[in-house]
Amino acid sequence: MTREGFGDLARLVEFDRVHRSVYVDPAIFEREMETIFDHAWIYVGHESQVKRPGDYCTVLVARQPMIMVRHSDGRVHVLYNRCAHRGAMLCGNLRGNTGEAFSCSYHSWRYHTDGSLESIPLPKGYEGTRLSPKSPERNLKRAARVGSYRGFVFASLAADGPSLPEFLGEARIAFDDMCDRAPEGEVEVVPTCFRFVQHSNWKIFMENQLDALHPAVTHESSGRAAADVEHDIARRGGTAPLDYHYLSAFTTPLPKWDQVQTVNYPNGHSVLQGYMGLRPRDPDTLAYEAVLRKHYGAKRTEEILGVNIHHVLLYPGLSVQPALQQLRAVRPLAVDRTLTEIWHFRLKGAPEAIYRRALGYYNLINSPSTIVNADDLENFWRCHQGLASDGGAWVSFHRRAGQDDEQDGVVGSRWGTSEAPMRNQFRAWTQYMSGE
Amino acid sequence: MAKTAKKKAAQPQRAAGRKASTPARAVVANGTYDAQREVEQFLYRQAELLDDKRWGDFIDLFAADGCYWMPASPDQTTADGTPAIFYEDRNLMNVRMKRIMHPHAWSQSPMWGTSHLVSNVTIEAVDPRTGGLAVRSRFHMMEFRRDVVRHFAGVYRHQLDKTSDGFRIKLQRVDVVNGEGPYDYVLLAWV
């Protein structure tokens, strides 16, 4: 695959099937980085990761090492992590507080936390040179555009394109649903990040997130094991914590998954309806609902708790579980290597017990000891290995193809196991890659 | 429970030293109870059970209310309400065991083995009343799975109950030196 125009690429993506090369061809991966990730709004982090002036964290945006930092005026900036002098990376840590300035470890060029140059040692050395004190090239480069929605910070490396609200569209419900569930209307990040490097193409992960056909198959062993122990605990007269239900829900028989609908929006975003029944009637939940009613009133509280979403996928690189207060950010590293970062959040003003629920999910499903994602990662690896082979040219997305409901660019699945979300992602892929 | 462990570790009961006054199970030539030797044998046995994949026997080393805890970061002082890589009581350990042994645990199909070495065993505190011990040791685990080798190493802190049937683990805290790095694959079983 060479890099001339989109013509050759158009033949690789059909309505209901996709050529394997889009997963394994390094040249196509390069083009994806340039046309998708360098243009789309990419999740950087949450504002609460950088609470005080000088707080920073480092992050990959598209494939650029960048710094998210809180400036003295309270604004959050996203800067390239590169000294303007000789190119050294400025911050070598994942997070920290830099005080009033970043100082380069090589020759001590210093920058304000908005990226502007503070000082250069022995500045006379530049007198009479082409690097004048006013040269913008003395400053740190900033992300072309930075936006925040309810505390979630995004950056786009392209100066032009849709605004953040336009990009998010209806999928902003990922953040509305999570934040609205907080009595104070805001969430706060828990400063632990679990990181995985998947040995597979980034799209394989994205296609898995709303795949309602896979849980009963991939996660059968986890579901059965948890259901067994849940049963044991009940037999001994106890009650298993809600955590067990996150797992035993995977024993839901295959035909039932067709009832879990997906809604598929422009730009490749999708929503998967909830199925875990996260509104139990235990005392903790009832106490929480009472707090919500105090803040929002009964009617609004019912609206908030009535939103029933398991997953929101924000293409190309974010998967959010609002009611479980978790998100996974996808950072492609190479055609066959994908970094995922997993974060979880506290609902401000909610009782501690509600945080414990999110923590249980984070520890059990999203931690490095996960007994759920163990089998997902295994499948992602297997997919990539199979697609790298000559055993077949195409990936099938035929399930319920042509049978979904489409209205004003929004596709409802009608059957939960419809491969509508994958087809929707490739619709966005084609738009990005062709520059439409 | 984790809080208790921290407290005990912070204030070792110095008087006890290496020798406990409780009745001996392990007896050395001079006839005195050798807690050091007994606890080393216990830790070696635990490591062997993991490497032999004898999951049920591994779980049985824990007290009825025992827990296995691998904090998300070494500065954590309690497992209660904080993110953890593992925080499992015997019920959750049973979930893990049953999953690993399920015929459809797809991730279990490739060849997978581990080798644990345990060393630098130090008894940090002895409860003279119960014979319970706080023990610190170093471990190194090498894993081989589908032609890939990984290493995990760090510190074990065992809070051990003394019973008529040997030690039982009240709390095992595991701090992995490389625990905060990115993972190429998950931790399938206890480290």
C-alpha cells in the first residue's frame, strides 16, 4: 500500500466487510494516524488530574508526547513535550508539579506553564542572531485546539475541523450521564491509571467494546465461576457483593443479548444500552438516591437514574462506562501495538458506598489481575494473528447488515448483536481517510 | 484488617526477636523452636503451590477471613476503598480458581508456567500471645506464556496466624517493583 490518494483504500472497505490489510498494513496505519488521529478530538485527561497551578501529566495525543498542565491563571494547556532549543523532552515523568516553570534538563531553557518562554541562560548569546526575543519558535508548541466538556479535556492537533461539541454530538451523553449522577454535577478522577499494551491493532479493541455477541462466549468462564461462588455464598446464608453480578451477568444466554440495543451516531460514536441492572434497592443505593433528590428534585433524579447505558464509544479512541464511572483511552503505538489507559472517577457529593461500587468494577474487571479482560486480550491477539495471515482476505461485518433502522444519520440496531457499531466505525473511518 | 497489618509492621514487638515461646512444630537439633525455619518452609511451600498450579491448596493457606492484596502503588497503606491490582478474600480467590479451571477459559489454552523464588525472609514481629508473625520477604517470579517471558519481583509481607495445623495467612501484601508499569498481558493468577 502506497500513500497516493484514497482510491486504493476505498476498495478495502465495503458496506458489510473490510479487507484485512486495514488492520495489519503499516502504511495504512501511518495514514490513519495522519488523517484520523491528527485531526479528531483526542482525549487528553480529566481536569482534576491537574488541580493546582503547575500540576502536570504527560500523555500521548495521537502519537505526540504532550503535557497537560494547569497554568497560574487556572487555565489548562496542552503542550508538546519538547524543548524549543535542541528538542529534548521536557518532562520525563507521568505526573508531577513543575512549580511556575518547566526547566529543560539539557541547557535550562525555561517555560511558563502556558508554554511561553520564561528565560534562556546567558541570553546575550543570541544577540545578533536570527532567534530574536520575539520569535514564536522560542515557545513550546501548543496543541492546535484544546477543549473541555464537563471536565474532560480533549485536544485536536489540527487547526481546522469540527468544534468539540460538534465532534461529540449526541455521544456527549457519556459525560453528561456520568456527571449528572454526581449530586454536585461533577466527577473527580482517582489518580491511579492501569495501563495495558495490547498486541493488536487499535480497531480490534474499538470493535470489541459494543460487541454484544461476545460476552456470553468470551466471558463464559468468568460468568460461570462468579455465578458458582455467588450461589455458594447464598447457600451459606450470605449475599454476594454487587461486584459478583458484574461477572455473573455474562451468563446471560446468547439470545437475550439481541435485546441489548446499540445506537450509532455520526463520527463513529456509539452507545450500548445497559444490561447489568445498576439500580439495586439496597440501603446504599437508596441513601444515594435520597441525596440526588435533595440536589435535583424527584423528577430530575428519575430522569438521571433512568438513563440506561453500559458503554459509550467515542471514535477513534475512547470508551466510557458512565454508570460505572470508568473510561478507557486508546493510544495506538504501532499497527500491532495499542496502549490503553484505564481510569475511574468519584461522583462529587455521592456517598462513599457509590464510589465503592465503581472501585469494585475497576479492581475486578479493569485491573492488571482482571479475570474478564484476560480473555478479551487473548482474543485481540488471536484476531491480529489471524488477520496477518493469508488465510482469508476479508473481515465479516454481515450480521444484520441492511436491517438496521437509520434516521437522520443515526442508526439503531434493532438487534443488539447487529454489527452496526462496527459498520458505523468504518463509515467514519472512510470519511476521515478520504478527507470528506 | 490491612490497617492492622500496617500498624503491626510500624511497631514491631521487639522483645520477641527470632524465637517464640510458643510450642514448637519445627524442631532443630538443640531442641528449640525455630520460627525462622518454619516460616521459610511455609513461604517455599506457598511458592511451590503456585508453580504447581495447586490453586485449591494455595487458597487453603489463607485463614477463613484471610486476604491477598497487591496495592496499585507501594505508598498505599490500606486496601480499604483504594484501587488495587488484587484485593481478594477466599470467595474471590475461588472465583479466580474456578475461572482458570473452566474448560472455556480461552486465555488458559497456551502453554503457561511460572517459577517463584522467595528469599531474604525476615520475621519483623511476633505476637507472643498467639504466636502470629509478621514476615517480610523478597520474591522473583518468572512467567513463560506463549513463548513470551515476563518477570515480576518485589516484596511479600505476610501476616500469619499460628494454628494447631500450622500457619494461616491473615493478610499477604504483595508490592511488585514493576507493578505500576504497562502490562503486556494480565496477571492470570496470584503472584
